[in-house]
Amino acid sequence: AKPLLELERITVDFLKEEGPVTALSELSLQVFPGETLCLVGESGSGKTLASKTAMRLVEYENGRISRGNIWLGEQDISTWSQERMRTVRGRRAAMIFQEPMSAFDPVFTVGQQLVEAILQHGEKTAKEAWRHAVHLLGRVGIPEPELRMKMYPGELSGGMLQRAMIAMALSCSPELLIADEPTTALDVTVQAQILHLLQELKEEYGMAILLVTHDLGVAAEMADRVAVMYAGRIVEEAPAAELFERPLHPYTRGLLASVARAGLPRGTRLPSIEGSIPSLTAPPAGCRFHPRCPQAVPQCTQSEPPLAGYEGGRRAACWLAEEPGNPESPGGGWQA
Ligand code: SF4
């Protein structure tokens, strides 16, 4: 199948006082129709930035896409005007965020905003749009939807508002939902419900989901595939089961090492690996992970490992990564 969304060797720079900072370098990523791809990494890894870049939102934060292409289906949207991008955002691709309030204007009711979104994108009459909005609120699990339509965003609880934001995202039946830490601010029970809802909606709408999370438990539960980011690059990508069972990259192994193998309950935050993510102003030469890597060899400080392909559609950027079947290779067995 062809990817629905593809970032192809994307480089994003920010102009800072001290000079340009490359926040994403040569990042390649594909999301296929109907799948959930989880983008994981420590904070500062660039995962949120990657998701914003996919929708060309980095430019609102003074980021510049200096190289690469962004394919949405057959179209390269990397050079589109922001005006033209508005025909894509919320239509073919919708976004939900950690903070649902950011999706709403506090001075209009939830219903007004939903109806407006539906009217903007579809050919529905005002009456049909209203009915559809009520249906969507009900579908995302909001009780008494007619009543909530008339409420202001500030009058809804956090979990309820999160559901309303999902309803907003669904208003135009997007092919792709980009969700950036959508449940991080919620308590565990509500979080579980929202994740379950996203799974259901994915099936029902046949959507693909690009889910950005720092929570390995969420990734283990939701992902078909996982991409691990480190210092603005993807260091490993694999089908979820394989990645958790047999990580190829020392960074992924580090992330998983202190997590019980038997299961990854939600709330499993990325454990800390000794050291910290390098500054992107002056990233380490060679492999960016080498200052923290227990397996580093001299070559690692000199040249950067490419993101190479391995058996089973896996990719890893490590000089020592080998075929996953080899028990002698660093990726060959679980090392806790
Ligand atoms: Fe570690 Fe070297 Fe692999 Fe980088 S390339 S992850 S430093 S072994």
C-alpha cells in the first residue's frame, strides 16, 4: 500500500540568536492507511515537532522546512501556501492535542464551534450540521449531547472537553488523525476510555492515526508500528510487537530496559537513561547517541550511522545493529 502521509528526508531549522538550529534532520516517516504509528521519544527528541511539521505548523513557530518533501497521498504539500494548507487541515487530516482548550474558542458554545467546523468542510445545511454535531458528541461518549451543545468549553470537564475535541476532529471524516499526547493530562481511568474510543473510531472511520507519546504503555497498547526518535532523528522503526520484543537500537533498549518485560501498563513513562538529550545547537559528531551509549565503539564518534533497513520492514540507525535473528548481535536478544 502507498503511504497516506510521508515525510521524506525532512530537515527543519530554527533561527536562533546563536545561529540556525537544526531541530529535525533528514527525518523520514510514513503513515499507511488505517494504521496507528506511534512516535515515541524523550522530551526534546523532536516528536511533537515532527507531527507539527507534517501539517506545516512549524512555520507558525518560526521553523523553516529547509529540505525534504511532505507527501499527503500523491501531493507534495511541503511548498504549499498556508492558505492552501487550510484546505487540508481539519479535512484530510485533523489534529488533537494534549490541551483541548486550545482547540476551542472560550467565547462560543461547543455547539456553535462544531457546527461551524461542519459547515466549513461539508455541503450540509445548518440544520443538518446541527444534527450531525449532536450525533458526533453522542458518538464520542458525551452524555446529553443536545444540552452540551449549548455549553461553553469552560463548562465541560477535562475529559469531556477532550471528547468534544475528538468530535471536532471527526467532523470532516479525516483520513488521518494526528494526536499529540492526547491523554497525558487526564487521569488514568479517563485516559483508558479515550484511548479505547480512539481505537473504536479508527476502525469505524478507517482512519490512520499518528500518535505522539512519551508513554511506552500507550504505545504498546495502541501502535501497529512504532518510530523512536532521538535528538531530531528517527533511530529505530518497527512493527510494535517486534520493537518491544527485540529492539535493535541501544537507545530503544535503554528505554525498555527498566520496564518489566511482562507488560507495559499505561503510565509507563520513558525511564531515564544516564545523561541527557544533547543540545541541538551543537549535537555530538557521529552517532548522536554516542555520549550515552554503553556500546559505543570508536567509529560511532566519527561517522553517523544511516537509518538502514532490516528484515521485517524494520529500520535502525546504529553501526552495530544487525539482523534481528542473530543472537550475537546487539539487537539479537533482550538485554535488561
Ligand atoms: Fe551506540 Fe554506536 Fe550504535 Fe550509536 S552507532 S547507538 S553509539 S553503538
